[in-house]
Amino acid sequence: GAVGLIYPSDYGYASTDTSCRANIYDTTNTPCKNNNWLHNNTSYWLLSPVAIPEYAYRAWYVSSGGFAVNNYAYLARAVRPSIYLKSEVLIESWLGTSSDPYILSQS
């Protein structure tokens, strides 16, 4: 399958606080970053350009503070590659480290 970046909604759904799913752009909504396994104090790009023609040179990212914001697309930021797994794919190993990588199988 394809490898890409996560969507802003993926970041919202990674939080245990359900209010983040509708409002990840609110910089006062601290539960989105405090209870989110995708928050790691690193700024990284999301797969979503700004959908306003006057701001086409901007893209969304997760800030190191844990909020989804947008800025100039030419700025250097980290990326978090993501893959889409079909429902019949099973994860056999859970660590996902370089010494113990994920092992996938098909049901």
C-alpha cells in the first residue's frame, strides 16, 4: 500500500479526549495534546493544505505544543509516515522498534 502523512483528523482521533475530534485547532484545548499518543513535543507536517485560495502556500502541521496550526509550506518540519492497513491485516507484534519491528499478517 501507499505511505503518506496523517490527516489532522487522525491526530484528533488519537486523543482519549473526544472533544479533540471536533476541535483540534483550538490552542486552548490542552487535553488534545496531554492525552494524545501522537503528541511527542515535535513539530510535524499533516496531509492537508490550507483550503483558502489566498493561503495556498500554507499547510497544516502539529506544533511542538501539540496543536494543529498552519504556516508556510516551505518551512522545515518533521514528518510522521503513515500506512493504511486493510481490515484483514493483523498486527502480530506490537513494539514497532528497530530491534523488534511490527510483524503483519493477513487473516
